[in-house]
Amino acid sequence: MTPVQARTALGFSCAGHTISHIYEPIFYVVALVLPARFGISYESALALILAGKLMFGIAAPLTGWLGDRWSATGMMAVYFVGVGASAVWAGLASGPMDMAVALTCLGVFGSIYHPVGIAWLVRTAVNRGQALGINGAFGALGPALGGVSAGILIDLFGWRAAFLIPGVLTLAIGLAFVWMLARGVVIETKTDARPEPAPDRRDTVRVYIIIAMTMLVGGFIYQATQASMPKVFDERLGTAWEGLFGGGTSGIGVAVMLVYAIAGAFQIVTGHLSDRLSLKTVYVGMYVLQAPVLALAAAATGLPLLFVMILMVSFNIGALPAENSLLARYTPTRWRSTAYGLKFVLAFGVSGLALPLVGLIRATTGDFAVLFLLLSALAALVIIVGVRLPDERRRSQAKGPAAEPAKASAPAAE
């Protein structure tokens, strides 16, 4: 792979990651105005995306398997075109059922990126943590752009434009990808740019068991936070912040953008740390920082609420470079897309059940305080389980001294 091909792969992988996360926050902002447009309650509007969220994770193992067995670049082409077309459909939806079907298709095509795009990136990266950190920053850019663009487009052109304009842009990126694929600028690759020794089988089993639980909890926290944030800002930032962010849905969108933009940049830091420290230290450390901040979110208002949201999202998605590196480290290359697909069944599929929980808690209590206290308890659970992960750097240091005497004694044995 040439440097141009490697940079092109990183560029399309990062663009794909942004796109994969841009449509959910668009919908959550659109959901604030759908009750008046479709004649339904806010909770019913929020439920329209549930099937799409579930398919976003449930379909991931199949799309990952196709990426492993057929073509990663072919699946990425299907991803860009399918997501763009589904977004345009959502923008043209005539009612709640039409919107729900369009969002379901958006979830099916959207399920391609994480298992296929991240595995494709991991194979091309020499500094894996750094590449995943940059890629993660672009992923966080999706919610940042999604929230603010939806708010501005709704205020200027109406809610349909919030889906139609990003959908057309996604289709354009897809056509550019297909063109570069045909010209050989984008290529398929099946081997790692930086191969690693095979892990111990016992460690692999332990990592898979532990990380399955932690990925489910981390995804649940992410989904619940993203779904509730626009409404929390709407209710708790107060009118004093209209001068800073602007009024209406665009002001809420700007606040959401600020949170995810800063949190995304933080992933570059944690990606850098993942290349230099133990993956276990970085991964568990993010939840140690996250648990108390989630508890603070239960009662925070005004400017403190904004700071708390920035910290809690930063620590939540800051764990992802280490998490994806752990999964890559303990998975054979030929099965990596499939493994990432299984991950996102948990991270985006099963954890999508956070959405009805958000609606239920909001309808029952009239607020989100109980939700954030529950999420804090779940983060504490990850800490308890995560300390059982193997510490690779400590183990390699322990093996190092033992290896030297073995080499020294070899000539004497001969």
C-alpha cells in the first residue's frame, strides 16, 4: 500500500465514521418538532428510531462477515450509497410509519461502518492507537455536526432539510469513493501493516468475556446520554444561555456540537496514550473518571451542566481507542470485521434498549436525574469488572528478563 492509498483509506474511514454518527443526533433534534408535525407525543416521536437503532447493531455481525469474506471496500461503497439514500427517504417521509421505515433502513446500512470501516483502518495503521484516536475524533464530529446542523436547518428551511441535505452530501461522498475504488486509489488489503504476536489463548477468552460486558455497558451509557442530551439542555441550560448559543433548536444544536467536538478531540489524547500505556490502564481509567461525573449530571444546571456533559461524554468515548485496540489485539486478522460486528451488536444494538428507558424515566419522573444516577452505577460496574483484564505491558516486562538468560544459555547447551 502506497502512502497516498494509506492516507486515502484513513480519509474515507474518518469520513465514514462521521457519517455513521451524524444522523442520530439529527433525529433527536428533529424529534423536538415532530410532535407538532405528525400529531404525536414527544415520547412517541423518540420511539420512531428504535428499530433503526437496534438494526444498527444487530445487522453488524452479518455486514462484518461480508467484509471479511467478500470485500471491505465493496461494503464501504454499499454503506455510503445506502446511508445517503435512506437519509433522503427520511427527509421525504409523509408520516410516522414512513419515517420509522426510513430510519430502519438507515440503521441497516449504517451497521456496515463500524465492523468493516474500523477493521479496514486497523489493517492499514502502523500506530494503531493514534489512528483509532483520530478516527474516533471524526466519529465524535458526527454528533457535533448533526446537532448544530439539524438545529440551523430546521430554523432556516424546516425539519425535512435536516435529513435531505446531509443525505445528498453522503451520496456524493459515496460516488467519490466508488470512483477512487475503480481507479485503484482505494484498494483492498487483508494483512496488518504492523503484525503482532499471537496472544495467549487464556488471555483471549478472559478479554472476550470481560469486554463483552464492558462494551454493553459503555454503549448503553453512550446511547442514553446522546438521546437525552438535547432535552436536558432544553430544560436545564436556561434562558440566560440564549445569548451564548442562540435561541430555538439551533441553540440546543450548538450546545450539543460543543460537547461532542471537545469530546472527540479528547480521543486523540487517549489514542496516543493507548500506544504508550497499558490498554487496561487507559480503558479502566476512563470509567474511573466517568462514574462520578455521571452522578453530578443528575442535578447540574446552567454552565455547570455544560461542563459536566463535556466531561462525561469525553470520558465515555475516550475509552474507545483502547477498547478497539484490545479487540484487534486478541482477534485474528481474518475474523476482525466479524468480531467488530459482534461488538456493535452490544454497543449499538442491545444497548439501543437505552432509548425506551430514557423515554420511560422521563415520562415517569419528569426529569433525567434517575437516569444519570443509574448510568453512574453502571460505570462503577465496568471498573469492578475491568480490573480483571490482562495487563500486557506488565506481562511483557515479566517475560523480558526470563528471555535473556534463555538466550545466553543456548550456546552452553550446544
